[in-house]
Amino acid sequence: MTEQGNPLSVLQQVSQHRIAPPAVSGSDLAADLIDQAFLSYNAGRLREVCQVFTRKMLEPNCTVGLTISGALTPAGLGMSCLIPLVQAGFVDWIVSTGANLYHDTHYALDLPLHQSRPNLDDFALRQNDIIRIYDIVFDYATLLDTDAFYRELIRDDVFARTMGTAEFHYEVGRYLHGRAQALGRPANSLLAAAYEAAVPIYTSSPGDSSIGMNLAALSLQGGKLQIDSLRDVNETAAIVYNAKRNGGESAVLILGGGSPKNFILQTEPQIQEVLGLAESGHDYFLQITDARPDTGGLSGATASEAMTWGKVDPDRLPDSVTCYTDSTIALPLLTAYSLARHAPRPLRRLYDQREASYEALRLEYEKHRAEGEPDPSARKTLG
């Protein structure tokens, strides 16, 4: 039989890794279990997510953006996973739903949330002022107390102006961090941890949460705070453009999907399609989702599909992985794996560089405008 027809030769071209795992002992570390037993199907994809994140995305020249959607902070994942990732320097900037940041504030204010069951009597809960998020329950007063906190906080003069969401969240985080220090206890807050590490947090739909609702109430009272969403579009594009302009790389880790997913990915079309600056797309795309691609929804859109929009570099598709599972399962495993396999990185402190990055993008755009209309072919193409 010729080498071309040899089944073994074909197998070796496809994979060098034979499935022959050691027996699970009961004392295995999470990272070892992922490497040795998460071999196929979505377990295999989760292993690839962990390995690409730890071995490639955490290289010194790679800027890592994280998106958060779904009710992750109410489940305690802000405290257990997201704060350790930020403190280790494994996340450089974030796009989150406003709801996750609102519920994060409960923990900062020491307002308790409780584990329960998903099959409770919701009519009885309503009669007793109990709020339910699937199998998480908490008192309605938790919402009222958090609302009161935001309405009081944003009356401060520091909020009496127009600002983007990164600046707004930074100021909230500054207060929560200072409050925790004054009380002599941990802040237990992603907002506070991001402030301390100068990790900018953006919200793609700032009006679509209880935080936005309270800001809207202030505006009815004549408050001067205005959220500049257009500033956010250019600031996030500037983060990516400046990460890559000197030979660096840009990576995205997407938990769930929705608006945060599109907002972090649209940075590349903003650079290429709208501003006309030469760029090729994000270098790494990792997504944890339970959404199927065949329904046409954004959350199920694959890296390959995103590549056609210029969101992902076509040359880097082999390093793009989608794992179809629940973020509440995958995130603790990814956190444990990365902390076990990689030393902490120096904090990039992108918030401190926000103004300079924005100005660099603006000047580059002005330069190209002076040379003519934005070039629609600025993105890198196949062929």
C-alpha cells in the first residue's frame, strides 16, 4: 500500500495525539484533569480554550479583552473568578452588561444573595418580596438599597459632567475600593478590583440595566451626568489599535454573547471599515456559549463568520475556539487552569493610558482623512 493510502499515515497527518488518558485518581489538580481527561467533544474544546488562553493570550505582548454577559456576578463568579483574573494581570480590559456590574455592587455593599432551587413558587416569592434569578434568591430590599446607593453616589460633583462608561465605572470602583478600606474589609467587587488594577470596564448598552435606570432618574432631576456611548466606541477601538500598532497582539475572551460580544469585536471594523486604517482583526478569539450558530443570532456566530467582517485575523483562525457550554461551568475551570499554569503578568493599566490611546487614534484618523477618504480596502484580505 502506498504511503498516500496508508490509513496510519493519514491519521498521523490529522493528529499526533492518541486517546490514552491516565485514570482519574481523585486527587487530581483541576489543571491536570483538564489536560489529561478533557479530550473530546466540548470537554476537548474547553481544554483548547484553557491552553490557548494560558499559552498564547497571556504572552507579554498580547492585550486581553474580556466580555461578560448572563447573570455571572449574582452567582458569585465575580468574587471567585473574575477578581483573581484581574489581579493576576490576565485581563486588561472588559466589556460587561450593566446588570453584572449592578449585581456586583450588592457584594461591595455586603447585601446577601442566597443559593436556592429553580422550581420555587414565583407567586409566593412575589408576595414575600423575594427576587429570583433561576436558583439565586435575594430580598427586594437589596435592589432598593443598591438603587439608593447609586442615586446618592452620582450626586457627587465628580459625576456632574459627560463621561464614557469606563470613566463612570472607574469612579464607582474608586468609591467602593475606598469604602472597603475605610471599613477594613475586602471590597469583594469587580468594580473595585478593576479600579485598583486600572482595568477599564465598558458597558455597551449603559441604559439597559438598573444602573442606567438610576442615572435616568437623576436626569429627570436636572442632573448633569451624561453617558457618552460614542466615546466608548472610539476608546475601545483605540485600545485595540494601540495594542497592535507596534507589533503587539489583541485577544478576546467572550463569556456568553449578546451586546458585549459585538461591542468588543466591532473594534476591528471600526478601525478598518469606518476609520479606514490598515488592520487585520483580533489575533485570538475564544468564546464560551450555549447558542447555536444556525439560528443567526450573534451569540452563536463563529470566529470564522466574524472573520468575514474583519473582526478576526484570517491567518489566526486556528487559534480561535468556541466551546458550547455554560460559562458558570467553564469560567471556574479556566481560572483555576490559568492560575496554575501561568505566573501573574505585570498589570497593563490601560485605564491610565486611555487618553493617550484615544488621542493617538484620533491623530492617525485625521492624518488619513487629510490624505483622502477612508480606504475601504484597509483591512487585510485573503489571497
